[in-house]
Amino acid sequence: MRCGTDKYRFYPSPGQAEELSRTFGCVRLVYNKALEARTRAYEEGRRVSYGQSSAALTAWKRTAELGFLNEVSCVPLQQALRHLQAAFENFFARRARRPVFKSRKKSRASAEYTRSAFRWREGRLTLAKMDGPLDIVWSRPLPEGAEPSMITVSRDAAGRWYVSIRVEEKIEPLPAIEAMVGVDMGITALVTFSTGEKILNPQYERADRRKLARAQRALARKIKGSGNRAKARSVVARIHARMSDRRRDHLHKITTRLVRENQVIAVEDLTVRHMVKNRNLARAISDASWRELRSMLAYKTTWYGRELLVVDRWFPSSKLCSECGARAASMPLSVREWVCVCGASLDRDVNAAENILAAGLAERRNACGAGVGP
């Protein structure tokens, strides 16, 4: 069994949109006020527990200034305090930085509802404080017999509404096969397989670059705080959302195919956060989304009983000859094909993918205690 989240788009009625927008604002307000109190206590050498924050929320609701907090469901407000508690626990354990305040413009507008704050009947979802179910577009069915345990409603910068439904489902592993593949990630070719196949990078950001630049110039000319500026900001957000959606869809298709066709998948451990510091390649690297591709492979191989091998980032996959193992002194990015001293004619990307697969298998054998061959 796995606890998964399925995300669907929905179209709220004007009343539902108003209620959810008010809830988003109250969630953000409660989070920021609780964060302010806990930050002040931390600087004074004290720590505030979740129970103390919850008691403070009850006191805020009794004041004339914040009495409007009673108009929305209390569950999303309590969930905001729980998220803040988890953020401080990670901060104290040095797993994350100190929590920051939520911005009305930059932060994600969302609200989380536990089982007591929504009704699920015959595939229809009704949230607390609402008189009717949400108009959800069921792009795919929920697992048969699944009962939602938590609901998260959100609105992105492009004004699109989404509902994320957390359910428990059982995923059957795929039948075991013998196929194995090494994957080299690049810019011109998004992925190159050790089989010799290449999948080109669609470069969605580059395709919409002119449209995005034009929309951003129009946004810069608008007066701050005006309605026209809000409309222009929405146009920019829709362009970004289109690029992101197309890129994510393409990555899902690639990773799903890899998992279905191979038992073992070997990839390289790339440090994207350091690579994007290259001013000449930062935009292309960000558009390729190698980190998201690696993340998709990680959870899909776990779900379907496949094996993901991760090769060390310092492994010279492009410099080694996959035929004889000889190492080239240097390998500039401009060199796409080269001839080894053994006479083998090598394609840079295919050769790197073959080396990544061999290195991944060697590391696995070494980890299992077996001898590593040449």
C-alpha cells in the first residue's frame, strides 16, 4: 500500500471561489501571525509548542479585529499551525532553514482539509462551509474503493484551481524483465540511452521565449497596484504554466516508458544547483529539468519494483572509452564524436550512457560483496 496524491482541476462557482479565496487569506494570516510569535519567542530563547499556537488562535478568534476567522473552516487554520510546527522542527534539527512569512503574491494559495472537514459521497466532494460539491474534471479515475483521507485545494498564479486528493492504493509491481539501460542526460538530446537511442530536448522555454519576453515587457509598463497590472501578471503566469505543464508531461512519458521497458536503470548523480551557476548554460539546464526527471524515476522505480542505480557525480563517463576503458585527457563540450586509441569511433552521449550503465552495475556488485570485473 502507498499513500498517494491525485491532482485534478476543478471549476468553482462564484460563491465557492469567494469562500476559498477568503480561506486562503485566513490561512496565510494565521500562519504569519503564529510565525511572528514563534520567531519572537525563539529570539528570546523560548520555544512555542503547537498547543500554545492553537490556544493563541482561539484567542485571536475572540477579538473584534480577527473575529472574521470564525467565518471559515477551522481545519485549514489548524493545518497551517501543524505545518508551521513541522517547519520549526526541521529547523531545530538543522534539516531546513528558518521558516519565512507567506506573501500574498508570491506564496502558493492553498488550504488543507482533513477527513472531518469534507464529505465524500458517490464520487462527489463537498468541503466544509460549502453548500454544494466541487465541479471536478476527473481526468482519470481514483483507485477502486479508495476513500480520500485528506484534501488540498489550491490556486496557481495563472488562476487555475486544483484539488489534490490523498488516498491509499495498492500498486502491483510490473513483471520482472532482463532489460537494463544507462541514461545520459544532456541539453541538445534530453536523454541518451545506452542502446543508442536519443530523445531530443523539446526546449519548451525557448519556444515561448519571445512570447514571454513580450508579456513581461507589457507587465513592466503597467502601474503598480492597478487592475491592468494584475491582468498582465496573469498573462505572464499563464505562459509559465504552459511551459511547465508541457515539460512535465514530456518527462512523465519518458520516465514511464523507461520503467516499463527496463528492470535496471542507471543514471548520473548531477548537481543541478551548481551547474546552473554557468551563465551560458543556466537557462538551458533549467529548461531540461534533470532534477525532476531523476525524481520521477526514483518514485516510479520504487512503485513498480524496478531498480535505479545512481552513479557518482565525479565519474568521468564522457572521457572513458566504453570499449577498452582508456581515458581521454580532456573532453570539451564541443566534441560530440571522437576516436579512441583502440580505434573505436564513439558518440559522446551514447558512450557516456554505456559507461554509466557499466559503472552502476559495478557499484551494485561491489555493494553486494562480489568482485568487480574489468
